[in-house]
Amino acid sequence: MKIVFIGAGSMAEAMIKGMKNASSFEHDELWVTNKNDSARLELLSEKYGVHRSYDLSSLLDEADVVILAMKPKDAKEALASIQPHLRQQLIISVLAGLSISFIENIIGEAAIARAMPNTSAMIGQSATGLSFNDHILDSQRVTVLSIFSAIGSVTCVEEARLDLVTGLSGSGPAYIYYIVEAMEKAASELGEDAMPFIIQTLKGAAHMLETSNLSPEDLRKAITSEGGTTEAGIAQLESRHVKDAFAECIKEATDHSGRLRRQFEQIH
Ligand SMILES: NC(=O)C1=CN([C@@H]2O[C@H](COP(=O)(O)OP(=O)(O)OC[C@H]3O[C@@H](n4cnc5c(N)ncnc54)[C@H](OP(=O)(O)O)[C@@H]3O)[C@@H](O)[C@H]2O)C=CC1
Ligand SMILES: O=C(O)[C@@H]1CCC=N1
């Protein structure tokens, strides 16, 4: 199978590394191109053994799958550039916000999957939301599922839900890294010893959520002794309305996915 990434940034690299590590795809099945950063293509080629090219005609001629991995602002130009070279290939978009119908409007009738993965794809731990249009054949659906299940979990959702998936889990790893930055700063007296405590605490909590059959609230309560340290700490989070801040964070990111669509889908 020939899989071509149009765009060679963070998300393309996370997918390439994850797909290679999963051993489901050979490096010579994967091709990359970008707008003009040839050093970046060279780096990806050296690191992962993928092919690189700027010749869209030969790149797409025998492609089976085309993965759109440029920023939403660059999508219109990129789609217009690949459109003349497409021949009914399976198209997969990982673009935040932009709809399947926008892609159809530029490239015409095609089998299109819209996905929202995250950068944990790099270690096979993405949480990917997926939608398909009606032109997808069963065999193409299997191909899409095989790509995203190689790099993490996959959940099919209505396309209208992908903005929320973007605000929740597409951007989600960044929220967790933000919290870790705060925890590390708060524990600066421990110096470089702080991070192992933080990482193992996150891993342990994630594993408990996955395996214990208890709700997050129950798990939190099991740690919170009356008159104890956790209660004292959580009281600070409550007084600063941290739950509200998180609700606003995810709502704003979700709404922004819609704003990207309205901004970059206008076809002049
Ligand atoms: N980063 C993330 O965590 C996630 C990102 N996404 C989505 O993935 C997409 C890519 O994001 P990300 O990887 O972070 O972005 P980057 O900015 O890291 O990479 C964008 C890439 O697109 C290329 N590009 C721009 N214009 C064109 C063009 N006309 N033709 C071909 N390639 C082009 C750029 O090339 P050059 O460098 O030469 O300009 C660059 O390689 C976005 O749509 C984003 O919404 C989805 C989930 C998570
Ligand atoms: O920040 C962004 O727009 C992209 C989409 C999800 C994660 N990164």
C-alpha cells in the first residue's frame, strides 16, 4: 500500500512513528511531502526511512491513501494543488475543524474519512475520533481503521461531534502537559526528582481509571481523608474554580474548531 502524507509536521510525524512502531506498515509504504521545508522531509526520511518527494504527479499517481496533514489555513491551497492528481484514492483528513463537505467541494466526489487523533500516536496511544462519508467502501473503512488502530484507540462518532473530540482529546495532551508544568514548578525544591513522582502519579491514576471500575469521583474520595492533606489541597482547587476553568478550556477549544471551519472553509 502507498500512503502519502500531505504535510510533514508534528501530527504527520506522530502518525509515521506510531505506524512504524506498530509494525503494521513498512517504511517503504509511507511517503511525505510538505510545502517547501526540504530539510524537514530529509529529517523524516533519515529518522523513519519514509520516502519524500515534491513531484505531486508521481507521488499521487499510485497512492492508495492520501492523508491531509497541513494546518487548516493551508488546506484550500493544498487541496487545489493535489486535486488534478487524484484518482479516487482514499482521503483521510486530520485537520481540525474542516468538514468532509469542504474537502468534497474542492476535490469532488471521493471516499473521505475525517479523523481527530492526538500526538500520543507517536507511542501508539492516540485517542482517535473518526467519521466517514458515504462513498467509503468497506475495504477502505478497514484500511482507515487499521491505520488508526495501529496508533491507539479508535471511536467512530458523528462528524458533528468531532469539534468536541478535538477540544477534548485532540488538544487534550497539551492540557495534561500544562498541569505537569504546574506540578513540576510547585515541586521545584525536589529538583530533578520531581518528574518521576509526577509521571508515575499520572500513569497510576490513568491505570486506576482504566481498570478499577470506579468513577473518578470515587477514586478521588478514596484518597481524601477527612481533615487530611488531599482535602486541604483540593480546597484550593475548588476556591479557584478549577473545574469551571477546565469546562471553559474544553468548550473554548471545541468552539474554536467551529471557528476554524467558518474561517477557512470560505470558498472564493
Ligand atoms: N499537532 C497536533 O497535536 C494535532 C494536529 N492535528 C491537525 O493536524 C494538522 C497538522 O498539524 P501540525 O502537524 O501540528 O502542523 P505543522 O505546522 O507541524 O505542519 C504542517 C505541515 O503542513 C505543510 N504544508 C503547509 N501547506 C502545504 C501545502 N500547500 N502542501 C503540502 N504541505 C503543506 C507544512 O509544510 P512546510 O513546513 O514546508 O510549510 C508542514 O509540513 C492540522 O490541521 C491540525 O489541526 C490534529 C490532531 C492533533
Ligand atoms: O491546536 C490545534 O489546532 C491542533 C488540533 C488539535 C491539536 N492541535
